[in-house]
Amino acid sequence: MRGRIEVADFAARTGLSGMTIRRDLAVLAERDLIRRVHGGAVLPESASAPAVGAQGIGTASRPLATIGLVVPDAGYYFPPLIRGASEAARAAGARLVLGITNYAPAEESRQLARLSADGADAVMLVTARPDVLDDELWNLIAAIDTPVVLVERAADGAPTSLRVDAVRSDHAFGAELAVDHLAERGHRTVGLLCQETATAPWIIRGYTRAVERHGMSPAPIMTAQSPRWGDGSRSETIREFLNACVDAGATAALVLPDEMAIDLLDALDRRGARVPEDFAIVAYDDEIASLARIPLTAVSPPRMAVGRTAVETCIMRLEQRDAAPVHRVKLTPTLHMRDSS
């Protein structure tokens, strides 16, 4: 249409990146030579909205790019990630749009398609299913004309022809940190108790690697389903785990997440066992570990940094398009030592 430019169309015809075009449009809008609209710009006489000058450029009212962030939920674990992404988007003059899937694979696909259809310039997709070969998802990513950055998910199952970036915490390394810490304190048999979460497979992998490296004695590895309201399943799992630890001679445990580690602490107290003298605990997640009756040593994933890095990866992809190599980034967790070990 005369008097209008569409960013996607102009990028396809010129070979320029969408981000480069948006930056140039922002400069022209600052000089009141054009008016920014969704997906591009129009000449001043074609625009219905009044000019706002330079103050509105690169802000929520006039973003340089719109980036979608799809998360399983906005509660436990994810708020720091969302906050990091929000801060990075704001610093880049981009708008962040949040979508929530409630851990439903079908909703992941729907949110991804919707954001692309609504004109999002890039999408960050957090999923609850790491290391899952999901041909349907890869096909959907390949079919949309929107860059996708996987967040807290490995892209190992993606076809090599698919240029999909990924940013995640190195949870396996975090588990190794915990086992190394316990080994340094003389523990030779260390158990592992995990709730079934997206993080658990990586935790088990890193724990197993570290136990083998230290030549530790066999110890119980137990997973628990997410507890249902009032069913008492977690308490039963913890009792079984402690009994197995006693049988194996285990003197310490790595526990995911913090709530289960606190429950384990209480169970040890009921048995008259002292922490850390008789049994040491390292929690994984570090959301509320410091608030336990005995503050828990904990591994803290770099959630804010993951959110920031994912946005920066989106901006890089928008600016450089296929000229940039595919990024597969792993950020290492930190061990916070407290009284439980």
C-alpha cells in the first residue's frame, strides 16, 4: 500500500534484518517523518494517531520489537526468569508479551502459533518437557516465520536444519556441585530424592556422574509424583526414602525441590536424627531453602540470568538473522552453603 511499509516484507526484499529496519524506523519516527504502527510504519498524513516525539520510541508505547514469552506457569521457579526477561526487554526497548500453558503440550503449540500470527517478532518458549523428541513442535517452529528461542529446554532433539536457539540452566552441573560439596565433607554415600519435574532428569544425570566420579557407595535414588492436596503421598515417599538411606548407610541427600527438602528435615527431626551431624541435606532450587528451621544448603539455578540471556539471544537473532550462528547456551547454578551440610 502506498504510504506504508511492512517490516517483514521490506526485510524479505532487501535482505536486511527486521531489527535493523525497526531501528531505522525509530529514528525516522523521532524526526516525525513517519509514524510507527503495528508491523511497520506509515507516512504522517496516513496516521490517525498524533506524533509523540522521541519519548515514545523504544518504550512500551512504541517498542522496537515484540517478544513473546511462553511459560508453564507464573508461580514457583519462573518469577525470577520472567523478571530477568522483562528487565532485559525493557532495556532493549522491546515489549514482552507473556503466555501461560499450564504444562499442556497442546497449549504450547497453540500459544506459539498465536504469537506468530499476532506479529510477534520472536518467541521464547519455556517447556516442562526437557530432552523430549517432539516432532510436532519442531514442525510447528519450522512452519512459522518467527524466530524461536527455547528456554530451560535443550534443543538436542531438533532437526539440524532447524535454526533454533536455546538458553537453559545447567542443572546437571548443579547436581554435581551438590555431590562434590558433600564429598568434600566426608560423605561417601549420598541419596537423591526428586519430585517429578522438568528439572529432575538433568539432576539425576549430574548426580549419577558425580557419584561415579567420587567412587561413592550405592545409594537410594527415589522420585516422587507431584503431591495431591491432602493425600499424604509425599510423607510416605519421604519415610520410604529415609528407610532406604538407613539400609544403604547413606549420611546425606540431595533433594529437589526445597519443599521436599524441608519435609525431609522435619522427618529426620521426628526420628531424633541431627542435621547436619547425623544426616546432611542439600536442597535444589533455593526458593525457600534459607527459611527452613535449619537453613538449608541449596543449589540455586541462574533463573534471572536465563531470562536476560534469552531476550538478548532474541535480539541477536532479530539483528543478524541467519548470519549469526545458532546459540545453545548453558548457564551454571551456584551453591549457597548454609547450616544443613
